[in-house]
Amino acid sequence: MGKDTAIEWTHHTFNPWWGCVRVSAACDHCYAETWAKRLGEDVWGAKTERRFFGDAHWKEPHKWNADAVAQGIRKRVFCASMADVFENRPDLISHRLRLLELIAQTPQLDWLLLTKRIHLVKKQLPKGYTFPSNVWLGTTVENQAEADKRIRHLLEFTTPAVRFLSCEPLLGPVDLQKYLKRNQAGIRVDWVIAGGESGHGSRPMEPQWPDELRKQCSAAKVAFHFKQWGHWAPIELTTDVLTKKTLIHIVRHGDSEIQLAAVGKGKAGRVLGGRHWDQFPKLQKSK
């Protein structure tokens, strides 16, 4: 099975700074930390400095916005792949304020703000601030415990255009059904992204976990995006790339055994239930 190419779920990535600190099981094999260390950047941990950038870096989104205006389309910006915008540190306050100003100045860009610190977001925002309509606010949900802890905070926000979940790396089964229904304020989770872990030490994702999320989203008519299997994939999807040295992991589901092969994310692909899932939320004003 060759490498699959997803419909672009983001067009650009912008990092207001580099660096973070681990906060949950999803961080155990953080690709961003690994990448930073590979580049010789000591920016991970509570006591390390963060890496900041100059004006040239901050001007890039203005160009993206101008290009989007010229093309008559909207473009999505993922913020931030090498940090968490809502990490609680005094040295980040001015840079976060600059980011909020940048978002307001680039209305043709939809900014995807993904955080594991969703409970801190309100405290980190200026008094009286509300997210503009070009913000998509999301939180990471790797298992049921984090779902129940984090999603309730996400659903307190009424102004983002989209509230989304990144169930990646998916480390266990997750029941989202109650969060996919509109609450008394008319708010629910609008989009679910799921995927397995990749890189050194990757933990296998059992096939029924993303498939159950897909079924829950389908029943609730919520957009679902399956990003990748990650390092491990069902063996039936990898038969043309298996070798005698390929590691196999066996999991039990009911009375059956499921074999997963360690082939790497490039070969594992992103087919779930016989197809690709590239759904995006329909933008509408929150009720």
C-alpha cells in the first residue's frame, strides 16, 4: 500500500514560539520535542527558555492572508505545532497578545488553535476578549479521562467558528456521544480528527477505536477526519509492504484477534472502513 495523501486539513502552520512542557499521556512521545532536540533546541520543560522569532516571521501570515484574498478563498492555519498557545508562563503573555492581534488582522485565514490546556484558556485571554469568527478552537483528547476533563471547558466558548477535537494520538476507546449533541446554549463539538501515534516508541491504536469515533460522528452528523494510522496499521492494509522483520502486535477484540503491523506512517496509510475520511465542518454562527 503506497503512501496516501490527505486533503489538506491545514494550508499553513504558524508558531508564535517554540517550546512546551509535557502535561498528559499524549505528550509521552511528543514529535515536536523530538524535532526540537534533533535541531539542537533546548526548549522543552518548565525551566527552559522558549525560542521566539523576529518580525519577518510574524509578517508571513499577512502574506498568506493577502494571497487568500486575491484567490477569493479562505485558508486554514494550524497554530502551533511546536508549542501550546495557552501554556501558563509570564514570558509568553506579550507574544500571545501579539498572536491575538495577528489573528484579528488576518480575517481571510481560519486559525486552528489546539491546546491541551483548554481549562486555562479563559484565564489567558484579555479581560472581555471574545474569539473572532476566524478562530477554530480545539483540544486534544487521547482517552476517555481526558475527554471528560477537557471537553466541558471547550464547550463553554460561544464565539469560535468551530470547536474541534484532536483524538491523536488515540490511546484508548472514547465515547463522545454526549458532546456531539447540542447543549442548552446550542453548542457542541463540530469536528473530530482522529489518528494513531507515529515515531519512536509509538503505541498501537486498536482499529475499533477510530472506527467507533467515525460511527459516533456519522450518527450525530458531525464532520470526521481520519488523519493517519500512524506507525501501526491493521495487517490487511499492509500486506504489500510486510517483511520477515516487520514487528506484529496482537490485540483481542471480543472473541477475535487483530494483528497490527509496524510499517511506519508513510506505508500505513489512512484508509478506515474501506475509504478516506476528509470531512470538514460547515461554518455557521454559533447559536
